[in-house]
Amino acid sequence: MATFGITVLAALAEIAGCFAFWAWLRLGQSPIVLIPGLASLTAFAFLLTRIDSAFAARTYAGYGGIYIVASLCWLWGIEGQTPDRWDVIGATLCLAGALVILFGPRTL
């Protein structure tokens, strides 16, 4: 279960870091928002290396589904826009795929 938790934290860190750039460039926020944004992106990269996987690409693939779900949670919780049914259906499919990639039995 630690893998899932780390993956969720990595997704939140990436979204927060990228949102800082969005806030600066698209919402007219001060460039000061980039300081915590860059720290957040650094945390994201560090957290991905903590996921127990023999291959980086498999980690990134599994992470992708978690990222999509976390992005929709951000959309709802931070940006105040409720995801529609197509968002939910798509995220469910992606999450199912991510869980198979992250937790599927491996033969080495």
C-alpha cells in the first residue's frame, strides 16, 4: 500500500507545481508562486524514485492513471469545477489500468 500512497503524493506534488506555473502565466499571479511550485516539482521527482519498481517506465506508466484521477480531484477541490460523467468514466478506466500495472504479478 505504500506504493499507492507515494504515487498519490507524487501526483499531488506534480499538479501543485504545474499549477503554480499556470497561476503565474495564465492567472496573472506573482512570479513568487514559482518558488513553492519548483519545490513541489522537485518533491514530485523525488517521490517517483521512492516507488518500489525494477523499471522506471513501469513506474511512470502506473503513475499516469493515478495522476489523471488526482487531476480531476484538483479540478473539483481547488478549481471548483465538478468533473462530468465522462471525466469519471475515463478516470476509472485509467485508474484500473494503473493498478494493474502497479500491482500485477511479475515474473522475473
